[in-house]
Amino acid sequence: MMRRGTAMKRLGALSAALALTLTLGACSQGSASGGGRSDGTTVTLNGDRADFADGFALASDALNDITGVKLEARDVPSTENYQQIVRSSLKTNSTTDIVKWWNGYRLQELARSGGLADLSNEWDKAVEKGWVNPETRDSFSYDNKVYGLPIYKSYWVVFYNKQVFSHVGITPPTTWAEFESNNEALKSAGVTPLFATQEAGWTSFIWFEEILSKLDPDFYQKLMDGEAKYTDPTAREAMKIWSDMYAKGWFTTPDTAWDTEAALFAAGTVAQVPMGTWRNGTFAKAMDESEYGAYILPTVKEGGTPSVIVESGVISMAEKAPDPDATREVMANWLNPKVQEPWVNEIKDTSANPEVSTKDPVLTSVLDQVKAAKPVELVRYWEASPPALIEGGVQFLGAFMANPYPENVDPTLEKLQQLADMEWANWKAAGK
Amino acid sequence: MTGSVTTARRAGATPSAGRRAGSYVERARSIPFLIPAVALVGIMLLVPFVATVYQSLTNDDGFNAEFIGFDNYVRLVQDPMFGRSVLNTVMWTVGTLILPVGIGLVIAVFTSQMKGGRWLRLAFLLPYALSGTATAVIWGFILRSNGALNQAFTFFGAIAPASGWLLEWPTNTIVMIVANTWQATGVAVILFLVGLQAIPTETVEAGTLDGASGMRLFWNIIVPQLKPVTVVVIGMSIANSLRVFDTIWLLTKGGPGGSSETLAVTMYRETFIISDYGYGAAVAVVLTIIVVGASWTYLRQQLKKG
């Protein structure tokens, strides 16, 4: 009897454990990607930026005041895991109402899978109210329909350490020649002039993109669209300039840890960091406006067309959103200045709504520079070509950074072009 | 049931006859006990494996999947990055066989006899308590171009190598194998120590009486008796080296330009970074075949000999 009792107890314990496991499994499914309740008062949003949590909470309060619908944001801290979760859940009933994504080809890839809802109406209404620049429509569209609304508009600028600049006796450059003489002065003063690393993978494209777009914005656009070749003379010229800058010792070592960037910049070990204004929030934590500023990199050739790289995160509505009506309501009001103001002031980036100003002094100076120079706005490398081409491309650019010698320019560009030929063909074939 | 079998035995049946008679019943009785284990292995291992094999025959991109036959495998064979990845995996396997196993054996033998060896041993055992991730972070501080190793070079007046430790192939793969050795030697030391303690003192004494000493005693008396442990240590090393991921991912992300990728890293990159799930699954299948094949061949050969 006793044995039997023990066996029963064990069986009971096993069943309990099994039940618990299943319950926990179900919970984790729900918390990772699940849509949750759909009672018309709350819509769910999934993202990969834990640092946006406070911003989303403020936006939710504002949205609630306007529409009576709250926004419940959750996040998956790893971008890789996040993408995987969205890919596997977007077309199922366990998706959140809204997903955070990227614009350009990354959005197109998601849109053509059929998992996203058409937001053209919401976009058109926002344009009517003057809440968004209609010229940017293409970078949020696929097949002429809008599938995402911008959550920020980051300009790619060069952040510079003001204290180091004043110590060395230089000012932000307005010409490429000044940019070069500044770097020489910084180098002589024992400061590494520019931050660059291939350590994080994606960071390898930054300088290639910056130099190429400042050399010839039109060519950059064509290259990104697959209408020009990596082996064309302009791309080669950009790589030669990059190689030459390496030879002069202006960059940090290519294996510098990406997560040390902000600390190196704040300490003045590195004087200038090329980065999107979304990084401003991180810098603002350690420094104030008297300590750092930002400028748009000048054109390489005097009289060239000024340009600036622009990057937008987007929020998109899932086709299978558990609460479509409430979600559309939120989307229709997302670009409302009353929502955008608290949101961008919290995340310390610029809004895609031109009516929304910012309190941040560094961002204000960037917006002033954009207003004054009226540069051509170009989509960032990361979103400007099919994702597989970009992911493969940063590998070759990273390898170049490890061996940035003139003789390595042509082999790198040839590999990039081979990859481009293959991936453009794949992209076009998949779209049919 | 338990009672009836016991009674049958007590009734005078020979043990072998009893085993034969009860074998079907016993087997049948054991089935419920096997179900949890079989179900666990089936659900957690076999079903995903079959799913992965099927996925490798599709062009799955996370959204849609079409059956494309062996196209992914054809692409693998033609992909120069895959060749590099296989080469790196071989380097890891050979390196992990020679370094942690060899050094582990030497440390175990020396410290087991040495006075205060227990404390010395601790230095080699402690890193084993660290996770692979922590190891990679520590070695990142050491190996980067502005890291501790190059600073030490400069401090002692030597010139640090111009190309960084993690930036050139094959240096990056070799230094990562060394980093991994630092962490993985501990477990080999522990296992070899257990093996050493299991050697009867009589055999060693007999060997000594017969005039064996030093290296001869080591090679002819001690090493042969460590064989069962060595089989386990080498088997574990093979499997560990083939699936190494964390150290590489944190130190180089397989770069620059994929130069330090192993199959496990390639699998991860293709699947989760490029979102080419079908191709990633094909790499996973190849990796599985290599791991299972290598382990099975090795253990089968060793156990047969034993």
C-alpha cells in the first residue's frame, strides 16, 4: 500500500510538473508575442528597444487622452530574436496589434509576405494635416501602398566632443578640407579623431555610406537601388578616400568594442562619432550641450550637392491584429503632435512630424543645420537595399576595415558587386 | 504483479529460466517507465530534427516556404564561406583535442603527486566554473587591439603586432581556441584526476619494482589505465568543439568578413541574421551529421577496443 501511495504521489507530482510546464509554456508564448486582450481599449505593440519603454508609456497616455485607446508596449531585447518572433508570429493569431520595424527594403520584405495591413488611408490623412513629409512616402511603401508610419526621423551626423575641439583649437568643419585639417590637428594632439569599428557587424557600413553619399549622393542612391555598380569609379573613389583616412591613422581600431563608443567619446579619447541622432539619448546621459555637439559631414568636393542620411524606425499594423479598429485609431493619431512631443522628448530623437520641435539643444542644432543647408535626404544603407545584400555587404566592408589597404579596394568591391548581382536577382524573383 | 514474480522465483525456478519467462512481462511493464524519457527525446530532439531536415529542403524565409529539393545543399557546396567555415571547424576540433585534453592530462598527472598541487590545480579548475559568455568577455578585454595583451607588449617595450589578434585569419581562430582551452581544461583535469585515483597503487608499485620510472612509467603503466577516462574526455571534446558558438559570437561575430566562422556560427548567421531559414537548416543538418558521425565513429571504435 505504501509503495502504491508513493507511486501515486509521484504520478501526481509528475502530472503537476507537466501541467505547470505547459502553463508556463503558454504564458511565455503570450508574453513574447501574443496579442493579449482585445477589448477595444488597449492595443499591443512589440519592439526590440527596451530603452523606448518610457517613451511608449508617455505616448500611450497621450493616445488615451485623444482616442481612449492605450498602447501597451513590450519588447524583446535582442534584435535577432525579435525579428524571428515577428516573422513567425505576424501571420498568426498570436501577433501583437502593432510591430516595430525598419523602413525601406526591410519594411518591403515584411509587407510582401502579406502580414501587414495597408495604412495608406492613415498616411494620407496625416499628410493632409501636415503631420508628415509626403516626399518620404516611398520609404514606407511597398507596391505603392503605405505599410508603416515613422516613429522617429534620425539624421546621420557626426557628434563631436566640444571640449576636445576647443582644447585643440578647432571648430566643426564646413568643408572637407577643414574636416581633414581638423583630423590632422586631433591626431597630432594624441586624440583618435574618428570612431569606426566592424566589431558589431552592422557598424561596418557607416563610413562607406558617409563618404560615398558625401562624394556623390546621386550615385549613392543609384547604387542602393541596384542601378549602379559597386565596381563603378565613384564607389572606388570613396573606398580610396576611406583607405587613405585609415592610412593617416584617423580611426579607432576595427575591433574596438561598439558598446564602448559612448564612454570613449565622453572621455575624449575619440573626438568624433558618426551616428544617427537616435544615439543622442545615450550621449545626453553622460554629457550636456556644453560638452558635445553635432554637425553634418560636409561634401567631399567643394560645391557638391549636400546630403544627409536619414533613418526611420516604423510601426506597422499586423494584418491579423487582434483589435483592428482600435489599432487603426492609434495609427491615425500616432503622428499627432500631442503624441509626438512627449514621445520624441523622451527618446531624445527628432520626430517625423515637421511641426514637432524638440527641447534637446543638440537636436535643435541639427534641425537648424538641415533647414539652412537643405541637404538631399538619403535612406540609410541598412534599409536602402534588400536585407540579404546588406547583411552580406557589411561582412565584406568589415573585412576591408581589418585590411584597409589600397590593394584591397578592388577585391572588396568586386565581391560586393557579385553579391549585389545575386541578391538583386533573388529579391526580384521573390517578389514575383 | 511484483508479488507474483517474487513468489515464482522463491518457488525454485532457476534464475535464467525466470528471467526468460518474465522477460516479456518485464519488458511490457517497463514501457510506462520509458514513455516519459522516450517522449521527451522524441518531442525535444527527434521531431525538431525531422522538421529541420524538411526545412533544409525549402526556401523558408520565415514567412513562406516552398519545397526546393536539394538546392540549399548545392548552394552550400558552392559557397566559399561554407568552405572556410568547415576549415575553421576542423581547426577547432583538432585544437580542442590537442590542447585541453593534452594540457589537462599533464596538469592532472603533475598536480596529483605534487605537494600543494591541490592549490595549483585550483588555478586551472576555476575558469571551468565560468560560463562561455563570461570567458569571451574577459578574453575580449585581453585580445582587442587596445586590449590588455597589446598594452602589456607596449609596457615591456615590445612592439604589438600591427594586425589585431582578432582581425586576421588564422590568428583569430587560433587565439579563440586558446581562450577556449583556458576555460575547458578544467573539466579534463577533473576527469583525469578521477581516472588517476582509480589506478590501483599495486600496479604502479609493480611497475616501479620492475624498473619502470619517469616517462616509461607514465606511458606504459599510467596512460593505458587512464584509457576509459580518456575516451570520455576526447568524446566530450569532439562534441564541444563542433558546437562551439558563444566564444566566437562574442569575440568576433564570426568576422571580419566571416573569416572566423565555424559551422555553428554560419548556421546562426544564415538563419537568424540573414533570415534564410532553409539554408541555415541545411547547415544545421550538415553539422548534425558531422557531430553524430564523428562521435559515433569514435566511441564505437574505442568501445570495441575496450
